[in-house]
Amino acid sequence: MASPITTHVLDTSRGRPAAGVPVALAAQAANGEWQTLAEATTNADGRVSDLLSDKSSLSKGVYRLTFDTSVYFQSLGVNSFYPYVTIVFEIHDPAQHYHVPLLLSPFGYSTYRGS
């Protein structure tokens, strides 16, 4: 079984996957503080499919993916407006798979729940 949470970063300004983007996954505790669960870097296809091991159990709650986009754009020699992109989402059914793509450009971004 694959990670219950995956992501994919596409650089829409270049029409290509965004390789080398550091990504951190955190869960919000009952007291509102964030606990980092995993860190990874997007592969050559812009994907992170192993944030959580197949043995990790997902629970209901609020989660956060943080993308260090400054590292990516600096590696390209491109100035960007958003040094980080943070996506906060809520899991209601831990049995489902959650794919959270990021469409990225130097001056904007978009996200959605993928499949």
C-alpha cells in the first residue's frame, strides 16, 4: 500500500514537473500546534509518493503540506513572489487516499484534491 497522502508539483510557467522541491507534511494537534510527520523532496517527475510509510496510520484531522518553492526557483535562477506555499486540508475519512497537487509559477499557484 502506498502513502495515504501524496503530492505532485507542476511548474506551469515551464510546462514541466518541478523537481527538487522540499516538502514537509505536518498534522495539527488538539492544542493547535503543528507536528511534522515527514519531509521529502519532489523527484524528477515532480512527485512525492512516499511521504508516509505504508505502515503509517492516518487519522481524522487537519494536515499541512509546506513546499519550499524558494529552493526550486533559486535553482533555476528565477525570482519568485512566494518563497513557500502552504496547503492546509482536512481529512474526514482516513481510509481514502489523498493526492494534493500544486500547480506552480513564479508569481502564482493553485491546488486541488486530486485522485
